[in-house]
Amino acid sequence: MRILLSALGFGSVAAGVIGFFVPIWPSTVFFIVALALFAKSNPEAERRLLEHPRIGQALRDWRSEHAISRKSKVTASILIVVTIGVSIYFSEILWLRWLLVVIAILLVIFLCTRREPKAYLADQSKQIV
């Protein structure tokens, strides 16, 4: 079972890496899935994900607090609106357009309702003072 979970974890990492190069691909979700899979199967791969210079902080924030930084929320929301907006523009099916609008709204609401990491909030309060 550990081998299967580890293989699925590496597959999720591969899918996440695609997101670095394809703007509409949601890389963070795949890294979160990989982290969960590695927690059960491959502690070394889990550690490497958590310590990664580009994605490690976001994964640590999600794991410890289910939190998303403001910068990530804004970036993700903009990408959601743009990519779904383009899909709506090119779609000729009315019900599909409305479905895409609903999906975009739900995704942005989900993002906006996640709290921000405590470390991020502490940094923000230092800048205000």
C-alpha cells in the first residue's frame, strides 16, 4: 500500500509541476494531495515538499492552519476569473456559461473565506506600526 500511495504522491507532484508552466493548471492542490499521500507512505518526500523553497511555505501554512496567504488568494482569484471568463466567452452553450459563473463564484468564495497564516498577519501588523 505504501508503494501505491507513494506512486500516487509522485504523480501528484508531477501534476503540480505542470502548474508552474501552465497558468490555468492548479498546482497547489496537487501538492497538497501529494503531501497527504507522502504523510502515509514516504516521510522523506513529505519532508522535501515541506522544505521546498517555492511551495514549502504554502504547504506548511495549509497543513498547520488551513490558511492561504493574501497574495495567493489574490493571484488565484484573478486566474480563476480570467480563465473561466475566457471559457465563458468561447462557450456558445448558455447553461454551461452559467455553470462556469457559479463555479467561479464558489471558488473565489472558498479562497476568500480561508484565513491568512498567523505568520503573515504578524508581518503585516509590524509593517503598520
